[in-house]
Amino acid sequence: MSHLHTGSCLCGAVKFELDGEFKKFFLCHCSRCRKTSGTAHCANLFAPGARLNWLSGEDKLSFYRLENTNFARTFCSVCGSNMPTDAKSRGLVVVPAGCLDTDVDLTPQAHIFMDSKGNWDTNSNSLPTFAAMPTS
Ligand SMILES: [Zn+2]
Ligand SMILES: [Zn+2]
């Protein structure tokens, strides 16, 4: 059975398809994810053994690895959107859930690195919700 997912960056330069199955879905609150996302946590899908195929914009991709760590980010150099990282040495593809244009058949399974979360990251489950930007 094939599991084909597609995604793209905000400016549309980078497009990809991923052939594989998502096995894990974590919301990571570590300080590295907070820095690179600018928000409370990353939402990362893990697809072991998946095949990542860049459909366009591969030349626009930038790659950053934090020195002496496994922490890496692939992102569009035009608009800064986080893109999948093909962690070949670990045999898996890590996909930021927000860059997908296809539905995901998993929901987040855990909040991880909660010991490093921001001090303001406390009550997101009890906040009021709005369909779009509130008007007042
Ligand atoms: Zn872009
Ligand atoms: Zn993290």
C-alpha cells in the first residue's frame, strides 16, 4: 500500500512528495525547536524508511545543523518555511506537519521536552478559540 504525501513552502518555490508512512507525531517544546519555529513547539512527523522526492525548488533549500548535535533543519531560503529533513544516517525523514498539503492520518501522540518549554507555554488547552483573527 502506498502512502503518498505532498507538501510545499509558503512562497511555493519548494514542493515535495513523500512516499512512506508516518509512525510518530511529536510536539517538541525543546529550546532548539522554540528558536527555529519562533513558537511554543515544533510539530514533527517521523517517517522511517520513507522516500523524499523534491518536485521543485531543491536549489532554494538551505540546510542547518547545530554543531556537534543531530539537530538539523531544512528550510526554504526564500520564505523560511521549515521543510522535511532526510536524516539518511538515521534512516528516516522528519516532516514538519505544517508544511504538508495532504491530510495526516495521525494526531499528535505526545508533548516532548516539556522540561524546556517556555514559561509562557502554560494554558493553551484552556484558551478561548476563534475561527480567524478576533476583531476586538
Ligand atoms: Zn518558500
Ligand atoms: Zn525539539
